[in-house]
Amino acid sequence: MKKKTIAIIGAGIAGIASAIRLRAQGHKVTVFEANTYPGGKLTAFSEKGYRFDMGPSLFTMPQFVEDLFKVANQPIAKYFGYKKKQVICNYFYEDGTTFSALADIDAFADKASITFNVEKATLLDYLSKSKRKYDLTASLFLEKSLHKTSTYLSKDTLNAIFNINALDINTTLSDFNAKVFKDERLVQFYNRFATYNGSSPYQTPGIMSMIPHLEQHYGTYFPKGGMHSITMSLFQLSKDIGIDFHFNKKVKEIIIKGNKVQGLEIDHEFIDADIVVSNADVVPTYRHLLPKHKAPEKILKQPRSSSALIFYWGVKQQFPELDLHNIFFSNDYETEFDYIFNKRDVNEDPTVYVNITSKEEPHDAPKGCENWFVMINVPSNTGQDWDVIIEKSRRHIKNKLNRLLKVDLDTLIEYENILDPRSIESRTQSYQGALYGASSNNKYAAFLRHPNFKSSIKNLYFCGGSVHPGGGIPLCLLSGKIVAELIENQP
């Protein structure tokens, strides 16, 4: 196709991925970012000798990052390195149970069978079915546009349709897990994977049981330099292959004439572009950047995914029982999610996630100390009194960690910073501070996400966590791939 001038709105991870692929196709690509830094949620900060990754903390499916270096024909080793974790995550239950999920599938099944009194074969069968669900649907739901007829005229789609019963779309994830496992602790273990796309295991369909396969089969990894190094390595790659970035440049409007993109208005200046790709959240894209065009209200008004309340703590002690990823489960998981998605509040016993990168990068904390990224799932911002929620949540989190770790955190925390749904929304323009756009709390959610293109406006495309295929680093990278393929295959 004829080489185009392409403007990308937003230097989030999906915007950068789109830019790399489009530049590799030979297009002139320019990225405009409202913030003064790249990465969106995937950023970092340092204070008082502690370094913290601010946003996503789990790195899996590294092949999607590797693929960008292959597309750009550059050696990944020059930019980026990572190592596989042998322990995926440590789990702590209120009854005193502790469990280290091992990366090796056979060792994992051996250990889980003892801890949860379940047959090893049952565990391996669950993961085998998880893999089958992924294999049946990946090319349809994740790697192609769901809004193009050609997607449905493939052998993969027909295969998925013929095996529809194996996908468990007519039951919830929790009900599916409860049918397989008798031990409530193991059900809770597998229910947790609903949070990987900001949903409730009591509402999201059973097909989401494919997610454990992604973590167990592909593994979890730690990027050298922390999660922020993903952003910085791809940003450097982008610059090296000729992509232009303009920071502190807030787009005022996407300019349309007739039914075709003309460019952008930034700082009262018109920026000409043959194609525009919005990596901004789809809701503010329509509300602010396309004010003269009818918005798809049904899509925009879908319930949002969960958000996060994060405490960044500098802790004056090291904890050998903790690893990079640690989960402290609530005693009543169903009540926790009822508060998040129905009461739009946070209950007194939240599940607490603690990420400690100084376990892998000692320089991320002063000697003898640790940098704790302490997160709980919370509802998106719909006007709650977050100051009150923060105060009571801090108290409940400390009580839980003090009890399970037998410490007094008030004597150990020497630094604190906080990120809540309000600040997530203001810093990243994510509508209501939702981490993954719309929730996946019904079986039609994938089809209700906004497409990666606008059928009524030629040459306007969308990528990022608020559109197909969804949020999380791997899916954001895939959305960039889908956009690049749609543009490459333009008639």
C-alpha cells in the first residue's frame, strides 16, 4: 500500500507497539503524548532511595515484546533482558495455609495436590482444559478484529463453534471452578484469575479459566530494571527506527471532513495526518476528541472494570518468606467482589497483593529494606469518598499483613505514596480510573468492546486497554498488532 503519514494519540504501551509496527511497514509515524513521559500506566518513580514500578507488575507472554524487535529488525539483547521466575507467586490464606505456586507444571501439581488434598491428575486435567480453551479461541478473540467478517470465515472460527460446549461460556468462572475442586482454597486460587482483566469470578464466564494456562504454560518473568524497562526499551527502539515523539502535547480534537480523518488539532495548530490511531481511552476519545460525531453510547456506558488502590511503601526490613509476587487472600472472596461491583465500595477484608522488585533488583531499595507495591482491587471511580476509603483500607491492609506476617508495619514503613482511581484517571485519562476499560462480567463482553476501527470514519483506528482485545500488557500489545494489520490490509 502507499506509505502514509500516521499520527498516534498517546504513548502508552499499545500506542508504542502500534507505532513500531506501522513504522516497520514504511509509514511516517508521529506520537503525541499529553504527559511528559512515555508508557501511560507502565511508568515508575524513585524516592528516598526506593524505586517503584507504578502500574502493571506482572510480566508474562514475553513473546509479544520480542516480536516487536523482530518486526523492527533490531536485536532485543541490545535493549531488553528478562529472566523466568521459578516461583510464580506466594499465597497466604487466613487459616494459616501458605502455598508457593511453582512455574514447573509437574512440580506445581505435586505441591498443590498435597496442600489442597486434590488428585494431581485433576489439576493437570484442569490446566489441559485451560490450554484447550486458549487454543480454540486465541486466534479469534485475541489476535484478530472481532468486527471484520473475514474473522468469522476461517477454520479456527468454525473449530471454536463446533467445540462451543468446551468453552464453558454459560457458567461463571467460580461455578466452573467449584465443580472441579472441592477445596474452597483451591477454588479461590483459580477464581483470582478473573482479576487479570478486572472482573468478578462470580460474574465473568467460565471461559476465563483459560487464563491460568497463560501464566502456567508461558511462565512469569522479571524484566531487568523492572517493569518500566519494557516501556523504556520499546521507546528507545521506536526512536532508533525513526518514530517521532512529542510530549506535553494534549490533543484537542481529531479533525474529520466528510467521513475521513484529516489530522489533529493540538495547541491551536492543525497537524495533517492520513491516518489517526487513538491509544486514548475510548470514552474520552469520543467525549473530547470527537465532539461532533455520534458516540456509540451502548458501548461507552458498559460497566467499567475494577480499579486499584496502591500503597507504595518503603519498608525497613527484609522478609525471606516473601517473593516478587505475593497474595494475601480475603476470608470471604464473594463478599469482596460484591462490594467492588455491586456496592461500589471496599470491604473490611480485601485481598492484598504485594509486589517487591527489590527481591530481584536489590538496588530498588536501601540495604536491608524492601520496596513494597501494595495493591487491592477497588471499584472504578463513580464519586466515592476516596479519602475515607484510603484511610480505612490502609488500616485493614496493615491489620491483615501484621497478622499473617507477625510484624508491626507501623514501625517499619518509612516512606509512603498512594495511587487511587482518581489519580489513575487524571494521569492516564482512563475513564473512571478503570484498569481494563469495560469489565468482562458477561459472556458477550468481548463482542461489546469497541472495535479497533471506526466504520463510519475512514482512517481512524483504536488501540489500548479500553478496546478489543482488552487490557493488560499482552493484550495491549496485541491491539497494536491488530491495528497495524488492519491498516496494512486497507483496500
